[in-house]
Amino acid sequence: MGPRLADIARHAGVSEATVSRVLNDKPGVGSDTRKAVLTALDVLGYERPARLRQRSAGLVGMVIPELENPVFPMFAQAAEGALAQRGYTPVLCTQTPGGISEDEYVELLLERNVSGIMFVSGKHADTTASHERYQALVSRRLPIVLVNGYADSIPAAFISADDREAGHLAVNHLVALGHTRIGFTSGPERYVPVRRKLQGFHQALAEHGLDGDGLVELSLFGVEGGHAAASRLIERGVTAMVCGSDIMALGAIRAARQRGLRVPQDFSVVGYDDSQLIAFTDPPLTTVRQPVNAMAMAAVRALCDEIAGHPVSHAEYVFDPELVVRGSTAAAPAAPVPEPAPEARVDAPPRRDPQNVTPGL
């Protein structure tokens, strides 16, 4: 069923004749009135006539690792909105274990003549991976932007959170609460963000005169990885943990509870990302917020500028994280007070009753 002029007119607050002029792309209608009619059309669920559809400035590929970690959908949503505002149509490419690889997605995107590609936590963040794939794209003069991960061999714009500062913020917070046995977990060390967080962790401990040797357990990203790392660190006597993601932090909390520890009374946990719904976990998670929206806006701006032919600095733009204190951290548990050793007691010799003393012979 086609749109009813009366419904659209009523919703837009104009006459049916005005709606008809807008739908037929006739002159004589003000821009504000035209926008009101088109908005009414969208809100009421009607499809715009082909002549009134906004033409896409081009396709932009967005390659992200997964959707299980809520921070990646957050980034994708922010970037998609910013791209749409600039007239570009985003093409989201999500990797899954055993699924299409990053390189295969790139081939598919090139076949569709994308105007540029945004890579989020991709192979560029892996220090053991070859970066020739990105150098080849640059050689083709295809604009790219790389998020969370840096390699000076790739001539492109990089957008990163300050992971070293994230490690500092988490440790400083826990030390201020009196913790001295603080553990750290994140994903494999070959990833640039993990290395940087680990550097910040050790630097902050050293500044407070503490030692983190033996208190680092790198694991797999995800709940299971956080659970496994926390289980080992709890056995080593840590009272608090810094985690490389909110998802890993949830695994650490589960491990603590399985061992009869209360969070945060007996064991404190700090996450990273501040993804959606984390404020509603039990307990609400203290975390270091990754400035996702600001980073997404910067990535889109850099990519669109390069697509438009404007010069873009091939440098790393670093964004400051923010500590968000909630309910998963508290003062370090007091060390158990040892019970006093029993005092040595010397038994006095038995008292003799004079009446029972046998008279001497």
C-alpha cells in the first residue's frame, strides 16, 4: 500500500497539496517543510520515492574482530552513524573463529569498489603478523585508517586509546585502596594494546614501590580467559586484578566467587572498555573507559578526509581513557591477625598440707 497523503500531511503539519509537491519533487516548497515531510514519511514507515533517496557518496568497509565483546558493536554503531552523516554507506565485516578472514574480507570489499576501509583491532595490532597487506592497499591509493594498534611501517592514520595510561589508572586506584598484591591479565602479549597496558601496569607498580613479578597471567580474550587467569592469580595471593577487558573482568569475578571470595570485600576487579550494560552487572564493574565515540569520530574524519583527497597525517592519534569507579573495587581486606602464642606456664610443686606430713624419725 502506498503512502496516504492525509497521514503524512497530518504528521508533518502541512497540507496534502504540499506533501504531493514534495513527493513529486516539485519546486516551491521550503527546505524545512521538505525535511518535515520526508521525516514524516520515514517515521510512518513509508519508502521514499527513488528520486528522493539520498545518493551514497560511496561504500566504506569496516572490518572488526567480533561482536561478542560489546565494545566492538559500540564502535561500529558510532562509526556507522558518522559515515552515514557524511553520505557514505558502511559495509560491516565481522570476523568469527573459523569464518571469513580479514584478508578475505578485504578482497570482497575491493571487488565492491569501496572508497576506503577502516580496520578495528586487526592484524595491524599483531606484532607477529605481516603488514604487507596494508602496504599493498596504500600502494593502490586506497584510503585506510587503523584503530587500536600501531606499526610505523604502515603509512596510514592510526587511532588508539592510551593503553599505558589505562594500566596506570587501574593500578593507582587499587593502590589507593590499600592493595599491594595486584595481578594483571589480558590477551596474548603479541598484541600492541596488551603490551602497552602491561607496560603501564609495571610502571605504576614501580612508582609505588611494588613488584608485579609472578603476578601477570596472559590468557585468551574472553570470559573463559579471565576466569582461568584469575584462578591462578588467586592461588598466588592477589587481592585485586587489572583486566584487559570488561569481559575478562566478568570471568575473574566468577572465578573469585567460585572460591568463596566476595567481590569487592575480599577481592577487587578492574575492567577495561566500559561497554554497554557493564554498569548493571553484579556488582557494577569498576573499569577504565575507552573513549569509543571520540575515537570513532576521529577515525571517520581521517578516512573521509583522505577519501576526499585532503592531506592526512600518517601519525598515531592517542585518546585518554577515564577511570570509572563502581562497585567491584573496595579497600584491601585486612590481613588476618595472628592469634597470640600461648604463654609458657611453670607448674608450681604441689603444696603440702602440714597436717599430712609424716613426722621425722
